[in-house]
Amino acid sequence: MVGKGSTRHNSRKFHAKNTDPERSHLNVEYCNENIKDVYHELFDDALKNYNEKQTRSDRIIPDYYEKIRSGKQEKPFHEIIVQIGNRDDMGAVNWEGEVAKKILDEYYRSFRQRNPNLRVFSAHLHMDEATPHLHIDFVPFTTGSKRGLETRVSLKQALAAQGFLGGSKRDTEWNQWVRSEKEFLSDIMQDHGIFWNQKSTQEKHLSVEDYKLQERQRDIQKAEAKLEEVQADLRSAKKRVEVYEDWEKELGSVTRDLADEPEYQLPEPPAMMSAKKYKTTFVEPLISKLKELIRKLLSRIFEQRSYYESRLAQAESYQKRYRQMEQNYNAVKDEVERLKPYAQEDRFLRRVYGDVKITQMVNQKLQQKKDHARLYRNSGYDRDGR
């Protein structure tokens, strides 16, 4: 979820009606910096350089934080709220709440490393409400900007610098980033025996495996569209080359035709004209004309051949990439089909014995495997006992 952001509430400077002050000591405060100090840290050098270049006093920015706060283009900071489940299945006072706390803690501790352009200044894990959840407040910034301050506030450019380049209106930088963060959180959840049931989307609920399969299908559709575009370009280039190849074949006949064109004929030497004068007046200009004609013809032929070869190489590259994506898609599809019976058994067992019991059994089994692996490594024996 995206929140308006209230750092005073997050740090429990005041309590709302939905908090339990007796459990506030269970909350975790990861960081709680003054946002104005963060702005000085991030932007003071860029602000100084910018102001020094200004020749008009009305363009000088005395306080960058106030400029952003009072402006309409960017927000001073953004807040995300990360929660797993709800009070019914991951309540803060239950055993599941402790699992949620561990997952959220692990998620946050790698957040800064994953998002170097999102400067986190306030982060709190709340255990004194109905469901454990995490508040992360950050300032998005970009560097190397050609407009305004060299380092400035920009959510779009901050996410683009992290590889989220956006696409359609439904596939913005923000939406791509949110999906990526949800997938990362889902991976941590699975390590703790919790699986993602996507209730917050308008699409049909998907398992993690089905969701990944759907994403691969979308990748393939994009690749197919790009491949068709390149192939059409290639067909066009090939036609142009074939035309010029015909010209190349006809070059000999063109040369023969030149023998009959008056423009390219040498006249009889006028009476009393010296050989040297005849050469400079008639022969050399004709040779220059012939050379220029041949140069233009060959230049256009080689130009189109080069264009064709470059498009051919590009098409082969996309074809190779498409085949690889198709192989990956088929592999994921096969894996999904292989896992479906197990998923059905898992759902049946969870209905019979309950999520908590099955999760405990799964975690116990995973821990046993880890213990066995550690035992083999420390014993110096291989799995066959040698």
C-alpha cells in the first residue's frame, strides 16, 4: 500500500485509536532521521552549484526542501506500507504474527541495498496494531540530471536508474517496481512457509508459480511483437537489396549502353588541336564523368547491402532471444504442471489440519534437511558414506 506518510505517528509520538500502547514496546524502529537533514545531505552540493550559475535572482533556490514541499511536481517523500495477510490469518497477537514480523524484518534489511536511489530516512515495524506491518519513508533522487539541480528529487527517474523504465499507462516505473518488491517479499515468505494469495489485484487469483508463468507469457508476447517488427524491417531491406542487386547485374549493360550515348562519346579531334589540348579538353572530363557515375552506383549498392546485413544480424539476434525465452517459458510451464498435484495435496492438508500445523511440519522438514546437509559437510564424508 502507499500511504500519505506520518512520521510522528510511525514513531509513536502520538497514538491513534487502532494502536495498543501496552504492546508498543514490541515495535521496531530501524531509523528515524529528520527529513530536512536528509535533504541537506543529498542536495546541498547540487543546490550550491545550481545557484552559482544563475544570473537572475528570481531563479535562485534558497531552500530546496521548501521548494519541493510547496511545489506540485514532486512530493517531498514517499511512504510504502508492507503487510502480510490480515488480522484473521496473520494477527499480531498470534503465532503467525511472529512469522510475519520475521519476514518483514528480513524484507526491510535488504531494502536499501535493492533501492540505492530511494533514501530511507524513517522505517518502523509495528506490532501494536491488529496486523504486523512495516512503514518505510524515503526520498527518491536522481543524479546527473541535465535540467535543474544535477541531483534532484524525482521518483520516476530514481526508479528508472534502478532499471524500471516504464511502458504503458498500466505499466509505469512505479507499477513495475511494486511488482518487483512484491515478488521479492514473496520469495522471503516462501522460505517461511507462507504463500502468496493475490487478493489485491483485479486479475484472477494466481499461485506464485502461475503468476511467474503469466509473466513469462507476457515476455514472450512482447518478444514476438518485436521479432515481427524486425522481420518486417528485414523483408523491406531485402527487397531493396534485391533491387540494387539487379542494378549490379545490369551495370555491365549500362556500361555497354554508355558507348551509344552522345554525352559519353569522344568527338573527333578538331583540326590543328594538339594531343595534350585534346586530352585536357575532352578525354579527362569524360573520364571524370564515368568515374563519378560508377562511384555513385557502387556506393548505393554497398550502402544497401550493408543495411541489409545489419538488419539480418539484428533479426537473427532477436530470433535467438525469442527461442531462449520460449524454452524458459516451456520449462516454467512444465514445472507448474509438475507442482500442481502437490499444490492440490497441500491445499487439502491445510483444510484438514490447518495452516499453522502444516507450516510447522514443512518448516520442521526443511530444518531437518539443513541439519543433515550441515552434518555431512562437517563430517568430511560424502552422501554414500565414503
